[in-house]
Amino acid sequence: MINVFIFLLHLIFIGFIFYKKYKSEGTGDAVINVVLILVIFTVGWSLLAFVLKFFVPAQGLGKEFNRDTLTLTLLTIGEFFFYRIYYAPLFTSSGKEKQS
């Protein structure tokens, strides 16, 4: 169930970024950003699963929080901080970074 929620979050985020980029920069940039998100997700998931295989047993921390779920959770947390920096201009009110 946790895995489904994480995939759903990613799908919603991909749709949101596609919509924002399509409105501001066009179809080409929107598709490139979607591909970027998909590549980061798939490569990150593979690499993190490879590393966690050495530290966490297959059953993980319980029935609902196995190694795959732990991998997806850690990946999502890392992606959150990366995308918060990378897409910062999309989330400010004027579309530009705030100046202090």
C-alpha cells in the first residue's frame, strides 16, 4: 500500500510539472522535464536498491515496510529535496526566486 502511495505521488508530481512547464515554456520543455523525472526515479531506485541490499534484509522492517518500500521511501525523500531546489522558481509567487 505504501508503494502505491509513493507511485501515486510521483504521477501527480509529473502531471503538475508537465502542466506548469507546458504553460510557461511549451511542449518540448514539458516532455524533457517529465523524462528527467523518470530517469532520476528509475536510476535512483536501482542504485539505492543495490546499496540497501547490503545493509537491510529482504523482509525489511516488517510485513508492510520491506526493503523495496524502504528504498522507495528514501528515494522519495531525496527527490523531494532535489526537486525543491531544482524547481524552486515554479513554486514562488512571481515565478522568480525570492530575494532577501
